[in-house]
Amino acid sequence: MSPVRRSSATAGNLLYAQSGGVTSVINATAAGVIEAARARGVKVYAARNGILGALREDLIDTSKETASAITALRHTPGGAFGSCRYKLKSLADNRAEYERLIEVFRAHDIRWFLYNGGNDSADTALKLSQIGKTLGYDIRCIGVPKTVDNDLAVTDCCPGFGSVAKYTAISTLEASLDVASMAETSTKVFILEVMGRHAGWIAAAAGLAGEGADAAPHIILFPENAFDEAAFLARVKATVERVGWCTVVASEGVRNAAGQFLAEAGTRDAFGHAQLGGVAPVLAALVKEKLGYKYHWALPDYLQRSARHAASKVDAEQAFAVGRAAVDYALAGMNAVMPVIVRTSDAPYRWKIEPAPLAKIANREKKMPRSFISRDGFGITAAARRYLAPLIRGEAPLPYGRNGLPSYVQLKNAAVTARLPAFKP
Amino acid sequence: MSPVRRSSATAGNLLYAQSGGVTSVINATAAGVIEAARARGVKVYAARNGILGALREDLIDTSKETASAITALRHTPGGAFGSCRYKLKSLADNRAEYERLIEVFRAHDIRWFLYNGGNDSADTALKLSQIGKTLGYDIRCIGVPKTVDNDLAVTDCCPGFGSVAKYTAISTLEASLDVASMAETSTKVFILEVMGRHAGWIAAAAGLAGEGADAAPHIILFPENAFDEAAFLARVKATVERVGWCTVVASEGVRNAAGQFLAEAGTRDAFGHAQLGGVAPVLAALVKEKLGYKYHWALPDYLQRSARHAASKVDAEQAFAVGRAAVDYALAGMNAVMPVIVRTSDAPYRWKIEPAPLAKIANREKKMPRSFISRDGFGITAAARRYLAPLIRGEAPLPYGRNGLPSYVQLKNAAVTARLPAFKP
């Protein structure tokens, strides 16, 4: 037992880390974690750049941050402590990494580990939750949900998704007003490419921008359906002829019947690389080639997942709530669980947080229900609207500076003095 | 003289039309026009799809709209009456069009014409302002400024620009927080492509996102400078090595030393077309090829100029003010002028509206001063900051619906009964 260990139920420190692609509200989760832990008298260390920081003993002492800085995390996008894409191997495959983590945990009296991420991170948290039994180090591991992909199992939705959904619906609405006013002599087809390599959750959210055959978006292309060029072109043509213009929202993961990503199959850069990517320019070229319509396309990329200025209130609140709940679960002695969002009512929308076993979440993927895509494959159903609509409701207040920019916080991120030899993951 | 003509100083109707690419605040100008005219007892017709509507006798009776609908135009992006890209030829080259316009004006007792657009629209308004002398129809023509390109002569800035500038600065800031948190194991270079085919005003505005060598954006590429591949790559490399990551903002109009657009020179689509476009993917491929860094790129396209949800307060106010002033000038009997924005002080920022002759504005283009680009060509100077900073200040309030989306108005756009035979422009 470490000499600094205290005897109370809350003896020891808590380690928090961010993992995978960040979102506009992952720092709201960090704020929830730190505020809840502070209220319980528990010190929070953050690992710099996710699990890598834990392996490298590169820790941040969040107690050096002011209360107002932590509060400001609630409205600051990106990952305040740095994130990473790094998946721990199994204990059998890389025992050295687990032993190193235990060394680091022991050196800094870390008794709780909260890992904030998606499927892979849930897997990492689950593996670490077992080292008490396998390697004899007593630690509580909690997975904390975060992903714009909305593909975590068990939870009704994932913190981060509601805000990208809102950004996408607003952007679809706004750009469509632009296209509508110019269509007489200019652009007739506008294509917005959104994230979603494997599931069409974000593309589906664009459907909230309007309802009815004549409202934008007129066509949504999902990765769940093989791209049918003839049907797509026929729909574009019919829409332009009826409405005067057409807005298409395409998921980056749209594939052809052979299973290839359209973004890779259709275009090559000057060096012959397929990775130049973008399904939107491929669709645009197709529209021009086959129908002769003037087009524009947009690819917001990181803008969509970092747009805290257009975040959903529901999403920001849920992100904060899972952070608080994770601390509660950890300090209550739970292990290998994740706070998940349970929807108890669609209208009025009601939700609560409950613990769910990581074993039911790690490495699983929640697909979008087939019943969310309309029969013609180009839109969303009433069931999808019932699910999606509450997630973009409400605006999340944001302080702006006199310079006209959001006042995002930059933490001090003071390093904890290392006590161990260096380790190269 | 038309039988409906009244004898007072404000006898007759006013025709308002929107022209060229729309902005997130052009409808605020429309609101200024309509509210000012209503207050003076003057009826406003709007031409559907710009000057085309005037030629086709396709007019909208704005008196059918409620006061609250007109107020809602102040926060609704796009062009509420439709816009067009259509340039009138000279009187000598197409006398029939001018005669048709006079027929339409006479049939609807139009005594004032307000044309809301950029350089080309100022030219159209100027040509029409002369038909009193040349064709004997007494009309007052006022150009009303609008363009995200910020390239109108005389006026200090152009309504529409401040909001796209603010959107761009916010997006640069937010996406950079995302990149910063992922750089350790993922994307090291992020490229944001912004509008600006001939001038780097919007790219320059991205520079407001941060200040100092280590703050994003680290590199801005302007159309004013020939692209220097070696210098660009060296700066990217140095930035990644020093900061850990690099944000590049590139104007769509970046050209190589031979004067070709990089977007066209560097990439071909599956059909061999150069128009697929996008300078960002070309730069991204270059970074990957020569430096090996993982990249992401974004191309917000219409999203940037329709993003009323992130509009600048100063911009929205100026857009409204030029609309009101245009009515004042017209009813005061002025002709061939434009209400322009005059900056009377940088700090505190102060501005006023004054009339300027269209002859000094039509067909001219205001370039970005060379003194706004830093000596190394990759950033903005203190002079640029002094000019740009006030234009993105303040947020422009926006009502949101219970559905979480901005409450944008859809006008009735009731058609005025046509009195003339059809005309095909």
C-alpha cells in the first residue's frame, strides 16, 4: 500500500482520460468529472493524450485549475487534456503495458480510472477493470460515453452526437435557403457531406431540417444502403424539376454495390491517391455529367464535431451528467460499468443516467435501425424523427468575448512530477 | 402618366430586388427597406429572382406580409425574394430590355428602384438610373451594397462580409481545438478552404481566430500571392515540429506562379474534369506526399455565407441600416447613389452611412491592401486586425424554435397580377 494512501472511503486519486475523436461537449464531461470529484474531496489527475499519458506517466494535476476554468470546460470544444487513438492489446499480448499502468497508478495512488470515449475506449476500460483480479492491483474502472458516431451499445444516445446532429440540421437548413434563392440562374444541386463511415446517424439528423417531399434535404444517402446511381439521379432530376433545386446530404461512408466507398472509387488526386476523398465531389461530378446541373458541395469535416457555438442543450447536459455519474459510480465502488443514457419518454423527452456493464458495450456497435430509413432509401421515417428530434433541442449558452469570438478556456495543464523511469508505449 | 399616380412627393411604388450570391444578412437589408418604406406610406414590390423578375413582370407584393414576417427577415439567411446572376447589357446593345423594364415600371407605377448586390448590380442600377434622361422615364435608382467578397469600392466594408468573417474565425478556432487534442496520434495538418476567388478578405478574417506564431491559423494562403510550394511545405513542417500540429486556411482562389488556380491545376475527377475543385484537397495531398503528415480538410462552401446562426452583430446592423438609408435617399429624390459604410473610428469602432455615386462603385473592385498581408505572406498584419476586428464583434440574436432550429421566416411572396404580355429575357 502506498504511503500516501488515506484511510477513508475516498482515499486515493482519480485518473481521467479522453480517448478517440473529440466532440464539442467532451470537455463538459470532464467538467462533470472534476466538479463531482472536487465536491467529494477527491483529486483528479488527467492523462495527457489519453491512455498514452498514463503509460508515459505524463499526468496533469487538475487541482491547479480554478473553479471558473473547470466551469468554462462546459462550453469549450476539443479535448482539453489531449486525446489519442491507441488500443491496449490483451493482457496476454502485451503484459508489459498493463504492468506499466499499474506502476503508474501505484506511484500516484490512482484508485479510480475514468476513460471517456467510444467502443475502443470501453474495451480499454474493461480490460483495465480486470487487473485487480489478474494482476492484484485494486482499481475501479468506469467507461464514460462519448462519440459523434452515436454507435455505442446500450445507451440511448451518445454525448457528442446531439450537437453534431444540431449543427448538421442547422447547416442543411441555412445552405438550402441560399440554394433556393439562387437556383433560377445558378446552383441547382447542393451536396453536403457529413461524417459517418459505417452508420448514417449524422446524415439522418440532417433530415430534421425539414419535413415533406419539397423540404430540404430532398435526398439523404446512407452508408446502410448500396448507392443506386440510377435511382439517385432520377430523384435529383425529379426534385429539381418539381422544386427548382435539390439539397442532398451524403454520409461519407456511402458505398457502391461492390462495397467500395464512393469517395475512394470515384476520384484520384494528382498523385493517384484515392484518399483525397470526399463523396460529395464524386456525386457532384455525377450530377453534372449525367444531368448537366450546376452544383456546389460542402464538406465541413472537423467543423461539424467541434461546433460548440451551435451545440445542443440536451447534449451538453447529458455530457455533463455522465461525467458526474461516473464519479458517483467509481466512488461507490462500482467497477467495469458505464453511465448510460436511458430514455424514459419521447414526448415530453425524459432521460436518466444508469450504470450498464462495460462487457455489454465494449467492441459492440449500435447500428441505425433499418426502420429509421424511409422505404425509398432517401429519407428518414417518423420513428427516426421521434428518436432524433429531442437530441437537438435547446441551445447551450456560450459566453463571447469583446472580440466577437467564443470565450474558450485554455487550461494550465500543469504536469505532475514523474516518479518513474521513462516508458515508450 | 399612370392613372394611379398620386400627387404627393411619395407618389408611386418602390421596387426592391436582390442580386448575385446571397448572404446571411441580405434579408436584413430587405427588412430595412420595407420597414422604412412602410413608415413613409410607400408600397414595396420585390422582383422575384432579381432583375429577371422585373423583366418578366414577376413581382411580389410585400404589403401582403405581416410586420412580424418582415421583422423576421432581419434574422433569416438566403434571399427571401430570390436572386439571380444576370447582367444587363448596355442600352446600345440591348435596348429592348430597357424598354421592357420601363413598360413594367410604368404598368406598376414604379418610381424608385433599389438593387441590392455587388459590383455587377451597382452597374445595373447605374444603367437604369440613366433611363430618365435617355428614355424619358423618371425613376430614382439606388444601389444597395451586399457581398461576402467585401470588394465593393468606396464603402469601408460590405454587408455580408462581417458575418462570413465571424463564421470563419469561429470555425478556425473550434476546428483547431479539435486538431490540437488529436495531434499526438492522428491528424497533424488541418486545411480549411474559404471563399475568395480574387481577394483574400475571408481568408484574412480567419486570422482573427488567434494571434502569435503558435496560435491557429498558422498559415493563411491568399489569392494575392503566387503559391510557393517549397515555402509552404517548410512552414508546415516547422509548425508541426514546434507546435505539434498546423492549421492552414486557404482561399479558394490560390494560384500557382503560372496563374492557374491550384484547385484546377492539381486534381481531376473520374471524368477528367478540373471543376471538381477545391484547393484544400490539393494542399492536403501535397502535405501527405511531401511531408507524410496525416491531414484533414474542410470546405464549408455555402455554409459559410448562409450561417446566420453565427452572424456578426455589426454586420447585421449595417445590413439593416443600408436598407433604411436607401429608402431615405430614394424618397429624397437622389439618383444613382449607394448608401456606403464610412468608418469614423477604429477604436472604439464607429461608423455611419453616407451616399456615394454609383459611378465610382460600378464595375470597380476593391483589392485587399498589400499592407494587410504579413511580410512572409502567410499571415495578417496589425493593420489588417485593426480593420477586421470590429466587423465580427457582437452576436446577432436569433430566435430558436422548440425543435432546436432557428426560426427562419418563409414569406408568402404573393404575386402582383401581371398586366403586360410575357417577355423572355
